[in-house]
Amino acid sequence: MIKGFSFQKRLINITKMQKQTYDLVIVGGGITGAGVARDAASRGMKVALIEARDFSEGTSSRSSKLIHGGIRYLENLEFGLVFEALSERSHLFEMAPHLVHPLRFMLPVYKDSRVGMFKLGLGMWLYDALAMFQAPRMHEHLNKEETLERMPYLDGTNLKGSYEYSDAYMDDDRLVIETLRSADLYGAHCVNYVEAEGPVYNDAGKLIALKCKDKNSDKSFEIKGQHFVSSVGPWTDIFAESLMENWKPIMRPSKGVHLTFSKERFPLDQAVVMAEGGRIVFGIPRHEMVIVGTTDTDFKDRPENVASTQDDVDYILKVANEYFPKAKLQESDIIASYSGVRPLVDDGSESEGKTSREHSIFSDPRGITFVTGGKYTTYRHMAEQTVDEVLGQMPVEVSMQWPRTQTYAPLNPKVTSESFRWSQIKVDQWSEAHNLPLEQTKKLVDRHGPEAKEILEHLKNYNSVTDPELKLWLIEAEHAIANGMCLSLADFYLRRSPLFLSYPNNGFKYLKELSQVFEKRLLLSEEQLESQINALHQHKQHEMSWANS
């Protein structure tokens, strides 16, 4: 029996997919699809999930990497959305303590700010109340002097003061992988790089199978199911049109761009909320970097073609330098940019910024349920509602056999709140036992909690390596291949590690040694390895073409 969520497990799952009829077949391996797979499988359903690219390659690895209620949605009177998000934030602290971390936010107020101190103060009380006063810390009002003492780089001209409040940051791509690993433990068959190419209907017009292609082998096959779920985010209209002729577009995709900086170049100790012309731009410090973004503009092209432009970069730099003129941030200070497409449902709003972040779940009588829109923070609840909707489409005697959601349990049974705290206490001991410097051992524990102890065992393969940072990423690569269904260098650099976004020259310093790990573990030919290296460089050229202009 193959253990781990590995490339070998992927091949086994593809073989199984050709022989079984599933209770539920899910198309889309972002956070929503992963959540639906985990929820359905945890109830005992027989589940398959396919993703045309890598898991979380679309919107789910290109977010602001925040778990938050959305303070700005209060202004739109979306109290239900904020309450739902804050409730889910509390659950995620317990479900994934190694991936979701409390973070303090500062919201400066200036004389010309659109929302004044009094109104903002009311919003802060409402935000804490909607969180049932269970935030890591309650909000706090600061005067001008206190504000500048805590954030000295901030522009003090016409500053009246600020508010601080609590939310959280997270590792968005790894949260998807951990959710899929959990679904796998419950028995779901999940695979990446398998594309749905077309529907198979029976004589009654019901969808009974999907024609698929394994993009690694170019082999085609069919997956049979009793019911199907579309969770493809901004590709919803495109996928739906491939299934049915009478589809009416429902999406209003919105482009979001972020820039990353080193903590040394932009030393933020806490997050800051920067208001600009009705938009919100965050400055977010996290483990390895500072993220600044996002933009919010309508996007008409295919989602896979999204990329950062010079205008996007100029806009974000302009906002950051208006709030932090002493930082004097320049284009040359940017480590990386990343862009994504939000799967917003068109509600007729006058602008993309006003379009609701509420999700939409509905079923077609031909046997498919669509789920789209929503916030990353609410993915677990959205998945629960989706599976409930699916069960509502089944005969009562069938749907009644499945229990309610089982998804409040920790994503990784090895990582509970208690075991995560225990692993942080063990950092010194594990550092000494494995001869890995404390800094690198702490990074590993912060990212994986007690599972870091198992990952450290891979160090025995790299006794001759002297660079401790390289050692860290070599064993991270081993873990990603064995337990993250990581099939390529791009998968690793972009979605299993922070190398591309946070390291000088996007971490290409370690490309040669990491290539050797992938070549050995995935049994790659010289030609295949060269293709993977080229794909990583092509991504950089596509995403960061502004850097060469």
C-alpha cells in the first residue's frame, strides 16, 4: 500500500478512477474543491477530484494570504458575510494552527480620510461583536504619537491616529494541500494535471461521466459519477459552456496583483490597511517577506493568462510610498509579483470593488452542482453547504444515509493546537539532534508543526551539504514530493514553498540542487528535467515581464 499523498498515489488514483463509479466527482482543485472533497469524503461518500493544472494553481495560491472577516464589507452592510468569515476564522485557528496565524492590523486615519475616527470606531466595535468578542485581541484606539511609535515609517502628516484590530494570515497554497491530504485520509481519490474534456450524458440527459485526459501521459479516460460538482472558480463560465449549450454567463472576474519585499527593505512589524480611492491595499508582514496588495480591476481574458503589468506595479508602489514615504520603495526593491483572478459572481454592481464576495451554490437538473464566488476564509462552510446541496439533489433514501459535516476536526491529525505548541517548545532539541541551525529548524516547525520532526529525518540524505538554508529546502522538497503530490519544480517554487516570492532572485540560487532532488525522486529524464526548469523560467518571464521593460 502506497502511503503519503505522493506522485505514486496519483497514478494509483487515476487507475482507480477508470474502474469505479463515484458518489461525487469534483472538478477543480483549489480551496473550494479541496474543501468539498474533504467534507464529502468525511461523511463516507465515495469521492473523486480532478484538477487540470496543479492544486491551487489558480486563485487559491494568489490571494492576499489573509484569513479575515473583511472590515471593509461592513461599509457595504454585508454583516452576514463578515459574521460567517469571523466564525470560520475561529475554526481555522484550531483546524490548522501551523497554517493560520494571528496578526495585528493597523488602520491609520488622516484628516482627509473618507471614513473618520468616530465612524471607524463604531465599525471596530461591530467587528469585535460579530466575532463574538473571541478575537485574539480586541481592537485598540491609538492617538497620533502612539501610532507613530508603533509604526515609525508611517507618514505622520495630517495623521489623526489609528485603530488596531486582530485578524490572521495564512499559507493559502499549503492550506489547499493539507485539506486534500485530509480528504485523501478519508478515502477521496484526488489528482492534479487531469483535465475534464467533455461530458457524457445518458439517454435521459443526465450527466453520468466526464471525459478526461492525464496531461502527464496524454492518456484519455472517463470518470463515472452519480453527481458532479464544478468548483473551478474564475473558469466557471468556460467550464459550464463545455458541458451545456444554453449556459448564461454568471461571472465577473476581477484581477488582483500583489508585490513582495524583503522584511529588511520594508520593516513592518504588523499589517497596515491603506485606503486609496475606495480600494484597500494591505501591507502584510509574514514569515519570510512583506506582501503589498491588492489591485481590484475587471478582467476579461482567460484566467490562466493573468499577469502583473507595469500599471499594476506603479499603482501599488504609489500607494505604499504615499503611506510610507521614508521607505522610498522602488521597483528594484520588489522581489516578486503575483497575480490572480477572483471568481466574483456578477451581481450588477457598478464596479468590481463593490461586487459582493458572497458565494453562489446552485444545481442543474442534469446532475451537476456549481459553487463559485465567496471568500477564502469561508471555504469550509461553503464546502459544507455545497455537499448539503448535492445531497438535496439525491433521492431522500440515498441522502439520508450520509451524516452531517465532519470538517471541524484538525486538517492534519498530527497538528493540533496542543501539539503545535509542543513542537515549538522542541525546536532547540530538534535543532541540536539533527545538526540544523536554530533559525532553519524554527522555520520548519512554524510551517509544519510536529510533522517537522519527520521531515528532519530526510537530513540524513544531505550530510555533505554545508549551506543550512539549502538543507532546509532540500528536505522541504523531499516532503512535498512524498506528501504534497508535487510533480514539478514550478509546483515547488510557486505553491509548496515561499522561494519564488520571498528569496533574492526568486530562490534560483538553489535551483541546481533542487533539480537533482526532483530528477531522482520523480525519475525524470534529462529532457523532462530541462522542460521543468524552462517552465519555471517561463513563469517568471510571464508574471514579471514588467521587470524587463
